[in-house]
Amino acid sequence: MERDTSSGEPLYCLSDFVAPLTSEIADYVGMFAVSAGFGTNKLCAQFEREFDDYGVIMMKAVADRLAEAFAEELHSRVRKEFWCYDQEEELEVGDLLRIKYKGIRPAPGYPSQPDHTEKLTMWNLMRTEKLVGISLTESLAMDPAASVSGLYFAHPKASYFAVGKIGKDQVQDYAVRKGVSVHEAERWLGPILSYDNDEE
């Protein structure tokens, strides 16, 4: 990553929050996909026929908020019940909004995991479309739109971060490790490239 390191701030990678195999520590990475958008398009179409723009906006907003709340509730249950790494957690809503809990749930396409194509791996492993009914569009957006997906990391020092701009050599290395062409990697990593990807 091309960033000034003189500030002393760490340059994180998601793998920093996974115990190495050699540590012999039992560690886990989880995945999830939730939705509150089933039926939203039908209701929005009804509002549109009635020229109720406010109803459309509110329907989409409520569905989005419910999906986010579902993801937050599921993450809480992972911390307290399923993985039990923070059973004593008692946080107020404000603490949740300020991410005072242990662990993170980064999502593909967001700052700490900018490559949307990782959703394909997640969807295959979880059989998301078959078991949950959330499909991926050609651009890898989730359908229904009011859906949330991501990974779970339980490391007590895990934190959200943004991958900075990356150079051509990093994209080439990433493409080799991912088994895709450099052009394909550049297509999906466009927003974080430190160079004009039209250059040869």
C-alpha cells in the first residue's frame, strides 16, 4: 500500500486479525448474509403506481435499516452466544454505533475489503442464493438490495481500516494470487488504484 508510514499508524490487512496456523490457537473467520428486502420491489411498484414517492423512499429506507439491524443482532449473537468470546458484553445503542464491541464484520466492496468479487467465494461457500434467496447481479450488488453480507473476525484488537491506494506491482501480485488477469483485478480494484489503469 502506498501510504506515508511516518505517522506511526499501523497499516492493517484483514489477515492481521487471524491467528497463524503455527500459533496453534483455535481461531475462526465467519461469514453471513442477511436480508430484509424480500417483497420490497413489489410494494415499491404499488407505491409507484399510486404516485407515492414518499412511500417508495420510506419502504426502501426501512428495509435497509432492518437489514442493518439484523446484521448487528446476528453479530451480537456471534460474540455472546455462538463463539462466546465476549459473553459479558453489555453495550448501549450508542456504544454499538461507535463500534465499542470486540471483533469486526467487514464487507466486500467496503474500505477494508475493496474487492467485490470476494462475494462470489462467500456465496459459493454459504450457498447464499439457494439457502437465503439473496442473489448477486452482474456487478455483484445484492438482490434484494436491502441485504447485508460480510465476514466475522473475533480478534480482540480487530478494527476497521481503509486499504490505501495500491500500485501496479501490488495489483499484479494480487492478480496472480487470485488467479485472474491484471485487467480483471484492475476492473474491480479501480477506486484504490494509484495509477491510471489505461496505462500499459
